[in-house]
Amino acid sequence: MTAPHTLLKSREALLLIAGTVLLGLIALRAPDFVTPGNLATVFTDSAILIILAIGQTAVILTRSIDLSVAANLALTGMAGAMLNAAHPELPVPLLVLASAGMGLGLGAVNGLLVWRIGLPSIVVTLGTLTIFRGAAFVLSGGEWVNTFQMSPAYLALPRETLLGLPVLAWLAVAVIGLAALVFTRTAAGRALYAVGGNPVAAVYAGIDAGRAVFRAFCLSGLLAGLCGYLWVSRFAVAYVDVAAGFELDVIAACVIGGVSISGGVGSVAGAVLGALFLGVIKNALPVVGVSPFWQMSISGAIIIAAVILNTRAERAKGRIILRRLDVGQEAGA
Amino acid sequence: MTMLTPNAPFAADHGRDAPPPPVRVIPDRADAPFATLLKSWEALLLALILAIFTANSLASPYFLDVWNLSDATFNFTEKAIVALALAFVILAGEIDISVAGIIALSSTIMGATAAAGLPTPVVAAAGLVAGLACGAVNGLLVTTLELPSIVATIGTMSLFRGLAYGLLGDGAYTRYPDGFSYFGQGYVWEWLSFEFAAFLALALLAGFLLHHTAFGRTVRAIGHNPTAAAFSGLRVRRVKFWLFLATGLAAGLASVMLTSRLGSTRPSIATGWELEIVTMVVLGGVSITGGVGTIPGVVLAALVMGLLTFGLGLLNVSGIIMSIIVGAMLIAVIALPILTRKLSLRLRRSAP
Amino acid sequence: MPMFRPVPSASPPPILEMRGITKIFPGVRALSDVNLSLRAGRVTALIGENGAGKSTLVKTMTGIYRPDGGDILIDGAPVTFAAPAAAEAAGITAIHQETVLFDELSVAENIFAGHAPTTRFGLLDRKAMIERVGALLRTLDAPFGPRARLKDLSIGQRHLVAVARALSVDARVIVMDEPTAALSQKEADELFAIVERLKAQGRAILFISHKFEEVFHIADDYAVFRDGRSVGAGSLADTDQAEIVHLMVGRPVEQTFPKIAVTPGDVVLEVEDYSHPTEFDGVSFHLRRGEILGLYGLVGAGRSELCQSLFGITRPSRGRVRIKGRDTIIRSPGDAIKAGLVYVPEERGRHGAVLAMPIADNITLASLAEVSRNGILRPASEFALARRYAQRLDLRAASLSQPVGTLSGGNQQKVVISKWLATRPDIIILDEPSKGIDIGSKAAVHGFISELATQGLAVIMISSELPEILGMSDRVLVMRDGRPVRLYDRDGLSAETLVRAATGNMDANAELAA
């Protein structure tokens, strides 16, 4: 078992401590914030960010980036809403699956361009970001899908509560659990770490690096598709500019959560904690008496701080030749 | 002090008494310069421009009008000026996604300065200084703290635009002093706007800097191989710092022009511009990994994007459709050389 | 003339046979009709100069490349490998020089990467992995467990993980590519013990090494490659070093180094109590024009760190440096170059040259001020400077605008050296100058270094090869674990003395006085 002191040194543990301190500070100004009920609300509010951050983590692990997640979300959300408005008799679980499937397809497009054609992921997703959102415009003709056009079942699903938590929150929990399993206990998941950590070695070990990257983009797309439904249903409206700029929040959550932009380092727990950090701040600001207009700059400052801490930690420990004498590890001894 | 005898001592051991081998003469260049030019990325962009020009001229009678074309330049010169500076940053192997945030913050500060009743030169100076300061912050984070520029500038992007939101909230600055509108709406001569003139001048400067100076050579070397560059005595960190500073200044200048053109400031100004500007640079043939790229390429890419949006605008194509076309064009243009290379390899292999 | 001695008939049939293998890359014929046989329970040494085709053969053997001609036979039956995983499944693995392992994963995950056992549900069977890896590590006497993180292990320990991985796939053929390159003597001996064990288990080992002492110590058979062809094979008992060298280069080569006696000139570099917080401590020496100072020590002795600090890449914590009599503070490579001190890194391709840029650009890279006026580059000056050094070093290239990456390794080295000579230095530090260079060109490199000395440069040569250090140096500074051990004079210096100094097995009173 990992020794307790190494556990404490892990990024995730530090993040947990920082988060607890943050909650403590907030509690001083607004004790009502840290009630279980309110914390559950914060969790639910952050659910979509958590799910997307998990997908993005898979991509960043492989030394890639997916800037198109928000546009993917907008397109699938719009498609799902339009479908529901036109055919309210279709069962909602089917719509959810369809959304996720469509998102998967869009992610696969990204994945194929990166894998088969070998384009840099930042360029690919920069392009698909505008293409997907443009497609949402073309699909909807620029029109909105309003609340009254959506079927009651469509709107109700994320809001239904089970054991005190809405389904939206439970979905996030499910995604967290499944992702944690995949990332740590499946060959495909470990392959993400291998490919991002040492791409050359991955080839030698017989791991198909290109396929691993493709799978990462598919996962990111799938989760974006799922969130497409969740977002539109939760806010009860679908329009072209849904989640505009949200992809940067998602990447920020990953960065704060200790996912390294150079690949091979990061975890589901980290992504979740990073997303929660942002969620707590967003929800706490009005309660603490800070104008929400300052939220963006505070997030920015936190991102910078997180990057500084992560970079310090990642810096390879230089060979410390002189100290070897103290440890008693002599070559000739 | 002469170092070596002309006996080419590094050659294989020919034996002590053999005569010295003839001095080998290596030509300076292999390909004729014109041939390399023809095969280049810039040629592709030029062809694209001609195609767009022709298509647009045929599609709309309003296209080939010098005043309309001059108007067209307004929608891309501000971005193009930032793209010129950002090209250097990307050539050096880094990136700056915070440029639009810098524009927003700079604009907000200018608005506040104007609201305080200060005259045009001070307002404009405030915008430039704000841009410079933001660039310095980016530069410090990347060179002194050695943070990866992509995540550092994602952070500063939120920070800068966030400060604009914090200072301005959901309000707007709409009062600007007389004369301020010259930057974004004034003309230097007939149809030549101040903006476009500034862009041309800066493009010439940038091109000269990159292609004909030691500084430009240094930037390229750093982008290709920062370790070898450092080992060769090049001041990698200092150069990168200057590049981020220059990008901040360019964003400040773009902000002066944009604010002057719009006549007002909101914190949401220039939203989404960072991605368009990066697209302009990458479309211009600058490799995202650094080292490869030219200024003429970036200028041509700016023209491509500008003419395309103008032409489509004349046909009443909505902005968002245009962005689809730009996105598709970006992917197609980057994929083209890779696909042609793979195709030619496959053809070569199947040949007997 | 190729020489193939028959292998004694009592030995078992080959597990792996490469017959008539050809591999062509655009413009290069890497392997032509190459043959190699690997037999169970025997170690075969693969010997050849750089560029002879050894690593191409290994990559073909392990499925990374597909041969363009010839057959690969396992137990007499022809096979084709669609991917590296197929070769591994057939029982062929390789232990490479550079780490081909995953720092962020555990030892167990590294060993099972690509072929991990799974449970019914498709999940990784962690328990089985830990158990099996634990058992493997115990048989190797490894001082670490299956859960250890790879990034916490030393190079010798990482080799053990690679060996464990080979055992985990029950490899019948194990390729070791320069395995002792970064190991201490003790670690190398441990590795040899493991090789003996693998032999006893009936596996076939392919051992690639430049070091003849190792080859004759550990290997049974040999195979020699030259210019992509097999030129000799047989049992080591029937041959000797001279014959193998002859096969390698195709002609007898004078092993003596062309050391030219030079009367040393003025003192040009004085280093006093030069220290770094973590890498080295208390180094002092002086250097004259025309002198070659050898810097010897084991891997990790701090020699490169010392020289990189002198060059301004890192900052010392204390100490004085005087160049040409003047106290000099060097805070960056730029300062060093201005002061007349240059450093040619060990990895000349990776750290010395910008491979994507043309030859001329590379040669002028450290002398940009000289080929420009007011910051503006002058192409005529650039090409003139580049041409001058290209001619002097006999560079082979189609044009000076050719990207350096398209040149051969030897020519890339010439470009890097040209870059430094163009700065007209007084002191040149060469880090492992003949690393990765074959015997034929080694003499040329040494001749060149001697020329530099006769022209009045002061040379510091970091080397781990005893014959090179003994043959070239006027004096030798030995370092161990960051500290200077002793500064030796050339007269009467022997290999044993140096090795004992470098490993710390000296008389107590022979250590350098503080």
C-alpha cells in the first residue's frame, strides 16, 4: 500500500486540502454555504463541468487537447431539443443515448483527423469548434428551442431526485465511478497514460498510440454529447451560443486538477476536484458578497496559481550528485 | 588566429604521405529560388486569394469597388496586426491565447481614461501601456516561472478579461474624446484607412525583422530547438519575453483601433478573437510547433480570411456560416500537404 | 573479405534465424542480404561501426520494421511480424539504451504494458500482476517491489525492469543494446550474472556492444556487420580482437592515437574552488594553450555538469574563473562565448545542431553578430563563413542551404564543430567527442583534436573511454561523485590508476589534498 506520507504529497490530496480550506474561509462569511444541502446543490451545479473535465482529461493525458467540446455540446443539445420538440413521444432515455451517440460521432471526427491524417489536435479542434457551432446554426436556422416546446419528460429527467440528489448529480457520480475504473483498471485506460508519458515506449510495448488518442477523443465527444442533453434540459432552452467559451472552463478545471499539459499525468479525482473548485468559487462569490463579475478574474488567478504549483512539482529533480555520499549509495562500496 | 591548415584534418586517415585531398566546393543553394517559391505555402495562399477574388467578383457587382474593398479591410486589420506579433510567439515555440483578453482590458482602461476627461493622446497611450503590461505578465509567467504557455495564457486570458468584467460589469463606456475616432475610422489618403496603412507598415517591419535580421534567425532557432539555441549562446528567455511583450503591445494597438472604430467599450469586446487570430497565423503556414513559417504567409492568410468574409457578407451569408468555412478551410489547408505527401509515397511504392 | 567460421556441430539449432534480410529507406540501403543466427543458451555479440545496420536489424527483428527482402525464421519456420506486439508474442524482446519504459506507471504496469492479464470483466487483474511481478523481481534479486514507481528507479534498476519484462513474456530471444552504457562496474557485473542465468535457462541473447572486453567476457559467438552487410560470424573462441576490428573496418587500423607533442603556451584558464550546490564541489585546475586536459570519471561523476557550469548553463555556488588572466564571471553561454570558452555537447545531433535549419544557418548560429551589421543579416558574409569551415572540415553536402537533418551523423558533427570554431575560441570543451563514432573515424576525430591543440587552443576532453583518455591527454583530472579526486600527469599513467581513482579504490594518502 502507498505509504501515508506519499499519499499526502499527491496533487489530489493537496487539492482536497486547499478545497477544504477554501470552504472553511467561505464558512466564516456565510455559514449557510457549507450545509450538506447547499454543497449538494454546488455539486449538482458543477456536474456538467465535472463530466466534461473527465473527458478532457483523457484527451490531455495523451498530449492532445480538445477545444471543440462546448461546440459539440451545443450541436448535440440543439439536435436533441429539436428532435424532442418535433417528436415529443420519443422516450427520453432514447434521446439521451442519441445525444451521446452523436457526440461520440463528432469526437470520432476529431480523433480520425488526429490519428489518420496526423494533424495537431489544437489545429483540428480549433477548426471543428467553428464547424460544429456553425452546424448548430444551420440545423436550427438560428431559431431557439424554448421551454414550452420541450416535452415534460425531457425536462424532468435531470431534475428527478433520488435519495435527495437530482439525477443530474447521480449521472456525474456514475461517470466519475466508471471513468475511475476505466482509467485505472483497464488496459485501454492505462494505455492513455503510457501513450502520453512515453509515446516511443508505447509503440515498442505494442500499444497502438494512434488508436489510444482516437479513443480519448471519442470519450470526450461522447461525454460532450451527454452533456448536450443535460445542459439544454437543465437550462430548459437551446440556442446556438449555448456554452460559448465553456471549453476553456473545462481545460481550466483539468489544469487546476493537476492534469499535466505535457501528458501522462493526471487522474479522474484531480479533474473532479478541479471542477469542484471552480464550481465552489462560482457559487460562493455572491454569497460572500463579491460581485459575480469578479468571478472570471478569480478563476484566472487560480488557474495561474495551479499551473505554477504543478510546474514546480513536475520539474524533474536534477541529479543531485553530491548528496549521494550522504545516502551511502556508493558505486564501489 | 588561424585555426586549421587546409589539409582537411577531419577527413579519413589517408596515410601520412598521401597528397592533401582537393578542397571540396559546396554550392550555397541547391534549388533555383523561383522553384522553391512556386512550391511554397505562400503560393497556395496566393492561389486561394485569386480564387476568392474571382469568385467574389463574379458573384457580386459590389466586390470590385475600391471603397468597398477598403471598408472590407476594417474587419480583419485589427486581428491581422495581432497575428503579426503572435506569429513570432508561435514561431518561437510558444502560444498566447490571452490576446483577446488583453484587447478587452486595454479597451476598458481606455474607456475609464476617457471617462475621466483625458485627451486622445493620453487615452491611446493608456491602451498601449495596458497591452504592454499584460504582455509583460505573460512574458514573466512563461520565461521566469517557466510555465507552459498554453495553460499560462488560458489563465491570463481569464484574468485579463475578468478584470475588464470586474471593472465594468454589465456597463459600457461610450464617451470618447474628439479625435479618438481617427484611429479606427480615419483615412490617411483617399481610400487608404489609417488601420490598413498601419497594418501594411507593421507587416513590412515584421517581415523584415523575421527574414533579414539576426533576431528573426534567433526566433526561428529557438522554435526549432530551444536547447541547441541556448547552447549556442542565444538568449532564449530574453527573446521570448520580448515576443510576449510585443504581442501585448500589438493587442493594445488593435484595441485602440477597435475601440476607436466602435466608439464604445464593453467587457465582451473581441470575444472569440483569440481563436480567429491563431487561425490566421496557422493558416498562414506557421507551424504550431514552432520554427517554420513566414510573414508573407500570415499577411496572405489575413487577406484570405478578410476577403472571404467580405465577399460572403456581400452575398448576405451570415457570420456563423462564414466561420464554418474558415474552420473547414483551416483543416483542409493544413491537411493538404500531408495528404499529398502520403499519396505520393503510396504511388511511389506501388510503382514497379 | 567476409569470413564465416562454422559453428561447432554439438550446439543446438538456432531459435531465431535472419536470412538474407534487406531493408531499404529512401536513399539509404540500411541492410543488404544480412544473415544472423541466434542459438539457445548462447550469447551472440553483434559488432559493427555506427551506421553498420545493427539497430536497423534489431528493429526488424522486433517487428518495428518490416524487411524488404529475406526471411525471419523461428525454429526453422518463416514468420512475419505485423507489429512489435507480434514479435513479442513470438518470444523476441529487446532492452534498449534509452528508456522505453513509462515513468508514471508502476513497475508491474510497465512489465505488463501491452499484455496485461485481465479478469472476467475485462478489467486488469491487479492481484495477479503484483504476484507474478513480485516473483520475477525476487528471482532477479531486485531491491524494489512491483508497486514502485518507475521514475524513482536508477538506470541499472530500470534495466532490471526491462529484463523482468523479457522474462514475463517468456522471451526466447533477448536483445541487449549497449546495456552497460550507463551502468557502474558493479551494476554491469550484476547484469552479466543475470545474462548467465538467462543463458542457463536456454534463452538466446543478442548482445550489442562497442566494448571488446565485455564482448570477450560474456559472449560465445559473434557476428560482424559493416555497411549494412554481414562480413563475419563464428565462435569467439576461434578469433581475437584484432581480427574482429579488421572485419569491422575492412582494413587494419592503427590503434595508436595521433598525439602530437605540443609545447604548452600561456595559462589561458584558471579554475579555483569551483563548486555547485548539488552537482560538484571544490574543483581547481589550470589549463595552458596547446594542452589537452582529459576529464575522466564514471557516469554521474559530475564532469558534464562542471563543464556546463563553466559554459554558463548553470550557476556555480562559489569559485573563481580566470580566462586569459582576467577574472571572468560567466552567467550565460553568451558570456562564455564572448570570453572565448565554448562547449560542444555530448548529444551533438540533439543539442548541438538545429536539424531543420540549413547548414549555413547552423554554422553561423553562435556568430550572428559577426555576419550581420546593425542586426541585419548579410547573406554574403554568412555563406562565406559557412563555406570557409565547410571546406576546412571537408563537409559532404549537396549545398549549404541543405537542412542539417538530412546529413549523415559524421557530417552533422562537423557542422556543430564548425559552429564553435567560427567563434574563434581560446578554450574548447568537448563532451565525449568520439561517442557514437566508429573506429575508422575515431582516429580522424583524435587527429583533429590534436590539430586544435597545435593551433594553440586549450582543450578539455570529457571521456569515459580509457584508451582515448590515456592516448590523448596531457593531464587527466579524475572526478568521483562530484568531487575532484586527483590531477594526473601523462607520464606513467595507467588505466588501473585511473579506474581505481574513479571508483574510490585508492590508497588513503593518494587522495587530492584539500
